Amino acid sequence: MKLKLYEDSNFSKVSNYFLKDAYYTAHPIDTLKISVNNKKYHPVLSLDNDDNLICFFVLDEGSDKFKYTEENDSLLLRAFSTDSKYLRKGYATKTIESLAEFVKKEFPEIKQIVLGVNEKNLSAISLYLKTGFKDSGDRFLGKKGYQKVLLKDIK
């Protein structure tokens, strides 16, 4: 898996991205609309060796991260998803495992990645915990229920 920041030349990959169930996340096209006007909103592609778009997420430098952490040098991981054609093949795990090195390279000042995950989304919680995120113990009420706050320090 290789991670790369979104470029306009990748639009066709994103427009063909298939999400069967987007209950807990946003479709990548919707996040691209936000990134056009928000330069702190960084869409990221996770590509396989054949350059297929497998996973997608956003790294957000904006002030929303302060709902999750007091750390100034942090990024909010949001809108993580896996194209439905590639589910249950280990790609999401490989993508999250690659995240720290990617952040070190692209955002060298960052010390922490934070995220909120719906407490009913057990598969996502399991994914994040097994890839090194820690449950902060904090919760807040989101649009679709309570969100657990998970953190990962970047070393």
C-alpha cells in the first residue's frame, strides 16, 4: 500500500470509489468538495501496487481537532473508508499501519493523530486499536451517536 495526497489527476479514481454503506463516514467526493475551499483539509489516497484506490481518508489540520485533543501539533483523521470492492482483505489495516510514516514525511511537525469513531462501529474501533491507536476515555455526542476519541502519538 502506498499513501499519497490527493491531486486533481486522481479525480476519476475517487469518482469511481464505491461505498455500499456510508452510514459512519462521508463519501470521498463529498470530502473533496470541502477541500477545495479549505486548505487545511488534506484528502489522502491509499493505493495498491496496481494503483487502484483502495482506501480514502482526510487529514485535517483545522480547529475541529480541538474537540479531540489539546495538542496543537496534531491532525484529525476523518472520513476513513475502504472501497466496498476491497473490504475484508486487510487493506484498511495496512493503510493505518502506514499512516505514521506518511505523516512524518508529509507533516513533520505533527506529534499526534486523533479521531472520533462511533461507539457502535465496532469493526472500526477494532481496526484502530489493533493498529496502535489508544482510547483516550473521552466521548462526545456526534451526529449519529456517541464518538470515542482515539489517539496515536507520532514518534
